[in-house]
Amino acid sequence: MERYRAKHFDLSGLAGISDRTLEMHFKLYEGYVQQTNTLQARIATFLEDGHVDQEEMPAYSELKRRLGFEYNGMVLHEYYFGNMTRNGAGDPGQGSDFRRAAEASFGRYGIWKADFIGVGKMRGVGWAICYQDPTNGRLSNHWITLHEVGNVSGFTPLLVMDVWEHAFLLDYKPAERPKYIEAFFANVNWRVVEERLRVGASESRR
């Protein structure tokens, strides 16, 4: 079985998100990669004889459930780091594909942004994610509890924001999450978001 390798993201010098926070966050992400590999290897041992025996089922089930947490932790961090950059534009350009999609789905870009920020401010640990429905191109914003609860099957993640406290606690107090969200938007790589949008749109035309 091929093992996953942690990806490298060159994000030093972000506005409002310190290199110290990023260094800690990258280490956390690398832990999800390692745990995903470990769990997959352990699960594979149960399947060597082609079936899962009844007495093996409790341990097998726990590993599979844990894999959902670790696997999604790995993938969502890659989306999150991947949609940030130094010297971000803050908001997508006028007439951009994403802005048009947000306007078509919410009426105005400002309403989409207010909804996304509102999701990000919700109490709890998790993620705020803007998805595209591949069947009709509509955008919708969702709260993801932990890593694995609330992801919409088949939808394309366009903009992913980590709102676990580890994403900002070295830079902002827990009550200052809105300041972190503002910093996140200052570093969004809208080129990457637009590319994800185009991939989702091509899927909807198949």
C-alpha cells in the first residue's frame, strides 16, 4: 500500500498569521498524515485473509472510525494551506468567476461573505467550507464538526478555513476569532479557489 507524504507549503510572511503559528500547524498536519498511514496499515492486517472475523469487528470498527477523523484532517489541511498565499487580494476581483458564482447563489458577494464569516464564528471546533454543488454550480457554506462531520458528499470544496483554535491561538485570544478570520481573508489565494471552481464546473457538465 502506497503511503501518503506530507506536502510542503511555502507560506511564511502571511498577514496576521505568524510563522510560529504556521510552524506548529504544519507539524499538526504532518501528524494527520502519519496517523492516516498508520491506521491504513493496521486495517490492512485485518483484511489479509479476505474477511473480518466477528471477534475482530470491534477493533476493526474503531480503527475505521478513527481513520475518518485522521484522513479528513489530512485532506482538509491540504485544502486550507493550499488556498492561502502571501500578499493575498482580500476579496476576489470584480467580474471573477468566483464572485459571479457567489452572486448567482446568494444575490450579492457581500451576502456570501457574511454567511461564510458567520459560519466561521460559530462556537465549537471545526471548519468553515464553501462548497460548490457539481449538479448546478451553486455555492453553499457549511460548518464541519471536527474534520469528518458535515462534509457534503460529492460537493467540491472551494474555500476551506480552519477554525480550530490551534489555527490562531498563538496570535489571537479565543474570543478574537473574528480577527483571525479577517487575517485569513487577507491571505486567500483566489487563483487557487478559481481553479477549484473551474474543476467543479467541468464536473457539472459531464
